Amino acid sequence: MTAASFLPYGRQDIDDDDIAAVADVLRGDWLTTGPAVAALEKAFAAAVGARYAVACSSGTAGLHLANLALGLGPGDSVVVPSNTFVATANAARYVGASVRLCDVDPASGLMRPADLEEALARPGPLVKAVAPVHFGGQTVDLEALAEIAATHGAVLVEDACHAVGTTYRTRAGERVAVGACRHSAMAVFSLHPVKTITMGEGGIVTTQDEDLYRRLLQWRTHGISRDPKAFRNKDLAFDENGNANPWYYEAQDLGFNYRASDIHCALGLSQLSKLPRFAERRRELAAHYDRLLAPLAPILRPVAKTDGCDPVLHLYVVLIDFTALGLPRSALMARLHAEGIGTQVHYIPVHKQPLYQNELHSLPGAERYYEQCLSLPLFAGMTVEDVERVAAVLAGLIRS
């Protein structure tokens, strides 16, 4: 096996035009806070059908900014599914809110309406927001979750970090892109290297709400406002003719430096132009996996599909009966690695993490999902032959 033949569970797909886009920025006048940032934001908003998009330094920063923009703080609570990366929960803690972890469907890893209802029925601080996760690239039932949240005075913030390019069908039959915020206040994306498109490190928050958009911009940059209409110190802000002093700004909140540089945004903009191609490729590879792995049921089967969702999968996850296989997960991962196949586990349930263990002792759906899950290689640079190789090795191990 050569290093070039090893298949990680995910990786970026960088072309010469991506490199050229970054090099152009390096040769230019603006390395940060320049035109590439605005260009990516405009193009991303158009791609998902949102009025506004705000680029930031990571998906985690985007989740934090979304909670700040909603004004969440001590005394508030955010419902978060236990099957997610800890950043979804941590972002609530960053603003002083508490986290109310909820269960997921053991067959898909997604938050269900019944899971949200159960979490909302528990005693605790007032729930102001719900952060459903489009795990692996598949959508939750946004319409149902939004209706349930609204009856409790809460709003949805979509953790869409896995779901760039995914669309879903509404009850009325309309197809909507994740990020259009049709049923949520904001949607947060990650453009990490293992995601469908990448900025290197970076995130995007989309919204239809102008007030939220302006708050996101302000919190992203140290809580500073340069909007004359918002200035509070009139004597410092304006000259004798009532014109805003050109150097003037106001630090109005304790914000953060969550900006994304022009270097990152140039890469993100170049990658965004390839989203249709990357999406088609991931769908093709996932469909090939589906066909080849079907004979391995019931010992191994892909996660359940979501009705009405046309996903661009970030992860290709299978559920394995390790007892029936006669091989623990760690041993299976080691054997696959020896064959040049990288795998990963997404995720350790948040309620099992030491930071959150006092939140809840048992969420059976999340625990059952975790006991079975394994993420197989999936990225745009793969070939159908790579999928066939992974499937053949799995079939050999299962049938041996």
C-alpha cells in the first residue's frame, strides 16, 4: 500500500484554479477585510436563496455568533441533539445559556419532533432556541421542529455544518435549499477541509432577517459599529456640519474577532463555483455505496434516509451489528486501516462527554446510534473503484 492509495474518511479537493484564486489575493492589496469576503458572502447567499450571508473564521464561530445575535444568555436554554460535535452545545455555553440535550433517531442520528417534545417537557431554564443538526448532510424535519419550537416561544438555528448543497421538500411540495432559512432564524455552515467545499478553515451564517444580519456583522468584529445611524456618542461621532467623522467607530458590545480573511474567502469562492460538480459526485458515490452494501444487511446497513431530502452527504455512515459480526468496532477499524481505508466515528454522544455528563444520564436513541455507527470514506476526489474497494473489503470481513 502506498500513501497515495490510502482513503481517509474525508478530505478536500483542491484544483489549480483554487490555488490561483488564493495566489491572486496574495499578490493584491487586501489580505483581509477586502473584496473577496464580500464576494463570497454575496455568492453564497445567492446559492442557497438567503438575503444575507456572513463569512466567519469557522463553523463554531458561526454557531457562537448566531447565539449572540439572538441575545441568548444566562437564564436561557438551547435544545441540542446529543449526536453532534460538541461545538453545537459549546456555542450555547459560550453565551452563558444552558444546554438541554435531546435524543435522536437511532437509525439516522437525527433529531425527531418527538425528541424535541420530550426535551421541552423537562423542567429547566426557558428554552429560547433549538439547534437541530443536519447530521451527515441529511435534513431534520424542519417544518415540524419549527412549529413545535414556536409553541414554546423558541426559534430554530440550523446547524447546517454538514449540509452545504442539500435541499429538502416542504409539505407544499416546494424544494428548498438548506440555508434559505425558510423555517429558521439562521443557518450555520462549516467550510472545513473535510466538508463538501472548503475555505481551509471557515464558516458562513445565513439569514433572511436584516436585524440579525447586522448583529452578526457587529459581533463578528469586536462588537464595533461603523453605522452613523447607530452611533451613541453624537459629539464625537459627527462634525459641526452633522457629518459622520470618517475615522469614527464605536465599540458597543463585547464582540469577537471572528473575521475570515480574503485568503480564505478566495478559496471558498473558488470552491463554491464547483459545488454542483462536487454535489453530483458525492451523490453518485453514495448511490454506489448503497447498491454494493445492500447485500451485507442486516449486519451492515447505511443510516436511514430522510423523506423529501436530497442530500449532499458530508458523511457516509453505516450501522453495524458488531456482536453479530464477531468483531469490535476498534478491531474492524484497525483491519480497514491496514487495507488502506480510513474510518471515523461520528459522534460520541455529547451527554457522555465529561463536560456534559451532569446534563442527562441516558438518551437511548443516541446511545444506540453510537454503538453501531461508522463513517466510511466519502469525498469528491474518490472514484467508483474506490467505493468498490471499500465495499469489497467490508464484504470479505463480514463473510469471513
